[in-house]
Amino acid sequence: MNALVYADGSVKNAMPSYFYSPPLDISVAFPQATPASLFPPCASDYFQLDDLLTPKEHAIRKKVRECMEKEIAPIMTECWEKAKFPFHVIPKLGALGIAGGTIKGYGCPGHSITGSAVALAEVARVDASCSTFILVHSSLAMLTIALCGSEAQKQKYLPSLAQLQTIACWALTEPDNGSDASALNTTATKVEGGWILEGQKRWIGNSTFADVLVIFARNTTTNQINGFIIKKDAPGLTVTKIDNKIGLRIVQNGDIVMRKVFVPDEDKIAGVNSFKDTSKVLAVSRVMVAWQPIGISMGIYDMCHRYLKERKQFGAPLAAFQINQQKLVQMLGNIQAMILVGWRLCKLYESGKMTPGHASLGKSWITLRARETAALGRELLGGNGILADFLVAKAFCDLEPIYTYEGTYDINTLITGREVTSFASFKTVAQRSRL
């Protein structure tokens, strides 16, 4: 039954009996180095960021690190390979008290932005997909409701979202509008008692299973961007998963299609009256996104640091070779610089001095250095650098969407360039962009 019959009628013998055997466990197949399911201790905070943190910030960092290493590290490789979300760990992530981040009241933790950032980095250190799940839910969807929603909306939605009892997504990007996000085609038309939404969104994280969908659409009367809250299974709403991603495979990105979806007046977000109103949310989220590649790079370094000391070739640990030490130290230097830039961004935000250019430079530069760090880690692990079991290959791929979302490297560079030169380069031959 396993024979192969070719077009000319020839037959190849059946596959060997062991062809269908399950793969060896990685610890049996390669006993010389420990896989990422048993996560390495942190060796990447060389300049001791803890000295810059308050006791509360240090405590949440430690709490998240312990949870991620214990609960997520053992399952992340299989979930990533299968592109499936580990729904059973949501209560454990909810118990950490990081959803809602900087929001005060309504059951939210009210962390400083520094505390929220280092917590997200600790999630990303072990698994980037889990950090994106938290980022979308907390720093985008929840923060939009907190900053722009009515008091009734805050009381209705935020408490359960803060416990991860309900999950949210945030839908701005469309098939035709990525970097030029303000040029939305999704429409919102006023009718008696509410609004009718028509349109399509793409790349929306958490959307396939979200209970609450924060949607941005163009008001057909004012031509301005407004915000709306749609509940799952609303008539006319469909969400389908985007398959075949090479990065952040655990994140459930979806295509959202809205066909005459009715949204009652009470679920229109009153504080979103133009595209500019999204900027106060994006200012926080862009800082948070900058800390994702910091955490990812720390995990890569920690994995390589342990691997080089365990793996031996030519009668010595790989860590004993000069070229490997040079690459490892280059990675370490990148990470220290990335941490300090991220920390300074937090302090600028807390003091009210952070500008869009600051946030964009931080995000673009940090992701650039993170890609370099991942490439060096990939080299250090040799053949095992292409296996998700040893983290680096998985992290290498996970960095690619982060390099692109929340503003591509080039778009963020131009935002900073506009700020430092006073010339906006966002324009086409025909017209200037809304940015």
C-alpha cells in the first residue's frame, strides 16, 4: 500500500518500515546541548537594568520571567510549529497582572510604562507570539477604550479584559492601506440607533477568537476616522485565519470582513473623531513594540550563551573559540544599547517629553539591531540554528513581522526624518499623504 506507481507503470518498493516513525526527542537526538523547552537563565542583562527599576517594576519583571520559563517555554516550539494558540495558558497570563499595562482603575494594574515595557520584554524573551498577543490586547485595544472611550465603556469592558477573561483585538490595517493607514476604505454610516459598518481589515492579531473587536472606519458624513466596538458573532461579521506565515506563527492573525454590521450608538468610541486621535494610543504602543525585540534578543543571547558552553567541537567548548566570543560580545553590546534606548524612551514618555520622532527612532533602530543579533545567533548555533527547538531560528523568524508592524523600518525612519528636518517626505507625485 506504500508503493509508488509512476506514469510509465514502473513501481517503487514500499517505504521502509521506519519511514513513519515519530522523530526522536531532541534531547535524545542531540544530547550535547539543552533545548529551549528548558529555558536558560538570564545572562543578557550585562549592564544590570534592575538597578534602574523601582521595586514594583523589578517585582513584575521577576514574576513574568518565572511564569514564562515555567509555563510557556515547554510548549512554545510545538505551538509555533503547528501555528496554534495555547488557549489553556490564558488564565495563567491573566494572573500575572500585566493586561491593561499603564491603565489605572477598572481592575487594571496601573503599572508605569517602564514596568509594563520590561514585563512585555520578559514575555518576548521566551516567546514573541505571546508578547504580541498581550500587546494587541492591552496596549492597543484596551488602551483605546481607556483613553478614548466613554466612562460606561470603560466600566463595561476593561475589568474583564484586564483579567483576560475576555480578549480584544484592534483593527486598523486594511488590504489596500498598510503604511498609509489613514486612507481607510472601511465605512461607518449613521442610521437610527447606531451605525452600519462595511469593509475589510487584514493582519489583525487575536481577531479569530476575540470577544471584543476595536474597529476604525471612515464616517461617511464627516469623512473622518471614527472608532467602534464590535462584539464577536455580530451579524454580518466574519473573521478567517491567515495561514502560511513564517513568523509569529502562534499569533492568530485574521482577515475581518464586515457586511452591514450594525453597531449601537453606545459602542461608538466617542473620543476617536479623526485619525490623529489614534496617535495617543500609538505613542504608547510604539514604545511597547520597541521592547519586544529587546526581549527577543535577550532570549537569543541567553540561548547562545548556554549552547556555546555546552556544545563541544575539536575537543573544546564552542565558547572557547575567539570568533565565537567576538560574535557573542557583539550580540551582548547590541542588547545593552537596545535596553538603554528603550529605557530612555520610557523616561521621555513619563516626563511628557517623548515625540513621535523619538518613538519611531527607538522602534526602527532597536528592531534593526535585533535582526543583526538574531543573525549572529543563527551563525553561532550552526545546524541547530535552523531548528525551532533551540529558539534562535524561531526568534529569527518572529522578528520579521515585528520589523514591519507598528510602522516599517523605513516609515519610522521618515517620521523621525520629518521631525528633525521639518520636511515631510510622505508624498506621491499626485498628492501629499495624510501622514
